[in-house]
Amino acid sequence: MGGPGAVARKERVEVDGTSLSYLRSGNPSAEPLLLVHGTFWSRVWAPVLPALGRSFSCFALDLPGFGLSDGELDVESATVPALAETVVRAADALNLGSFHLAGHDIGGGIAQHVTATTGRVRRLVLLNAVMFDSWPVPAVERFRDPQVRAATTVPQLLAARETATRRSVVRPLSDAEVADYLTPWHDPARARSWMALAAAADARYTLDLVPRLVEAAVPTRLVWGRDDEFQKVEFARRYVAEIPGSDLVEVPGKHIPTEDSPAEVAEAILGHLTRPAR
């Protein structure tokens, strides 16, 4: 196993005056694959980027105020439509015309918006993504209350994110792995960005997209950790039943199946993106 995609590296791109970080893997001459996170950060894609990078030119973006990106989100800039525009501008800054797109968690809602509204997505992958009225879950929805956001300290948010991270994976994560996931939220601006994303979570953004997704019928594969407690697999099955051109691959795991079943997730994504067009 090797080749140009074998190691993911950290790079940066400027979008509207803000320096955004992304994990880069693959041969620059290969077809582009843009990957978007949700309530975590680009770290969720790290286990599969080496495998994906052997076939595609991969960009796992950190949204503003997340991961290693600069900037800070507020509730207005953290909505799905606003973040979809940020992703499109990042694609422009990276000189991507049309591209494959993958989204995890709320990043899946962002990916659905980009797919439904731009005409630039070749094929779509949704990984344990929000859809229809599957979200926000209670632990996220509570941050709609400004008093909750104002009263939440960085240590409290870190504790909540640690609980969520451990609950998102079947296998026991090591303390070092959890610490790696939590790294961004030691910074107060990034903690506020996370709370803004939570406060902006609203199912109407994905519900309103359904007619346009049906019309667009972009080839879509849902890859799902079947034991997810946060985004139930039943919603993925509903998506496949209602949205033309979509299918579902269930894998062992919970909300972050890239940690539980990286080989299976990578195989499912590659199988979708490389199969001949119908």
C-alpha cells in the first residue's frame, strides 16, 4: 500500500480573507473529492484519506472556526445555506470546477445543499449525515438557547464533546485519540463556533431540499455505521426510498464509522465514485 495518497498532509487556503485548513491526500491530477465535516472536524476523515487518496485528489476541509481553520462562526454564518456557500467558495479557491462531495453529520446537510443548488457535484457521499427531520439531537438543540451558550464554559464543552466522541465509536478510543479529537475546542473562539453551529441546526434546511434533490438525482451513496445513536439508519433507508439515484451501504460502527470500519467505509466510497456511469 502506498503511492501519492498514502499520507494526508495539512494545507491551507484563503476564503473571503479567512485562512482555512484542510487535510490533503492524493494526486493533484486525479478527480477532486471534497469532504466536509459537521459537529466534529476534518479529523473524522483522517482514517480513510490515505485509501481515498490513492484514487482521488482529496480535500478534507475545516469550516471556519473549526479544526485548524481561522475565523469564528456566529449563528447567522453557521446555518447550512451559509456554510454551503463557504464550501463552494473554498472549492473556487482550490480551483475545483465540478467535484465529488462527501459530508458527515451536519456536513452531510451542507453537502446536500451544495448538491441541490449548484450543479457542480458529480457524485455525492453521505456518511451518517443529517437529513429530513433527523436533527438536531437534544444535546445539540439545547444550544439554541442563548443563555445556555453564554453559560457554557470551555471545560464544560470539552467534557460534553468527549462524551459525544466516545459515544460515536464502538471501539474504545484511547485517551490520546480522544485528546486529538478535542484539540480544537480548547480555544474559546472554536468553542463558540461549535455552539454557533449547534444553535443554527434546523431541520427545515434539509426538509426544504428534498424536492430539489429528487429533481437533481445526483448519484448518491449513503455509508452508515448501522448502530449510530445520533443519526439513525432508518433515515438513511428513507432517503434511498425517496431520492432517485441513491443507495445505502451499512457498515459496522456508530456515528463515526471511519474509526470503527475504515476499510469498509473507504471501499464503499471508492466503489461509488469509481463505478461506471449508468
